[in-house]
Amino acid sequence: MTPLHVMVVDDNPTNRQLPGLFLRPLGHVVNECDSAEQALAWLAHQACDLLLLDISMPLVSGLELCRQLRAQQGLKHLKIIAYTAHAMPHEVALLLDAGFDQVLLKPIRSQALLEAIQT
């Protein structure tokens, strides 16, 4: 697999760090942001292949950030995966309708994350 540049956006430090523990040993570059605002600022100057995005964040939710990113022409290629505990079927459907490519459930499992980034 070609190394990916992954951005993890989550207001919880443990949830931000865990994906990197799975991905960095495989050669992927992983950056972290603790808010939607920080992620928007970072993406304005940096490129990434994949955004792993928490849904329940203060101020701007992951759902709203996904909608904002999908509205930006230069970021339409970006793969965005929801990273959430919201697992009810109607919640998953809402996330996919909002523009997420996939939904991963917390707590994250290494195998699920690896399968998600490979598709």
C-alpha cells in the first residue's frame, strides 16, 4: 500500500493518538488536530489523502466540517471517514448522506481502520 497522509481530528487526545499508533508503523504520515477550526486552518496550507473525523466536537461538529469541506472545490478528492460512537443505522445514514465516505465506530479497531483506508 502506498503511504498515505492522514489527518485525525478529534477533541479527545486519546482518540486522536490511537489511529497514529496503528498507521505510523505501516509508513503512513499522521497529523492531529483537536478541532474543526484547527483542521480547516491546516488544510488551507497542507494536503492530505484521508481525514479521520470525530463527529461530536465543541463549536463546529464533524458533520458540519464534512459539509464545509465537501463544498470546497479543491477538497472534493479528500476521503473523509467519520470516527464516532453514533452507531444507530439512521445516524450512519445521516453521516453518509452528509458526504462521509465511510463510518468507523469507536472504539477504533486496527483491522477496521486498515480496511477503511484500503477501500
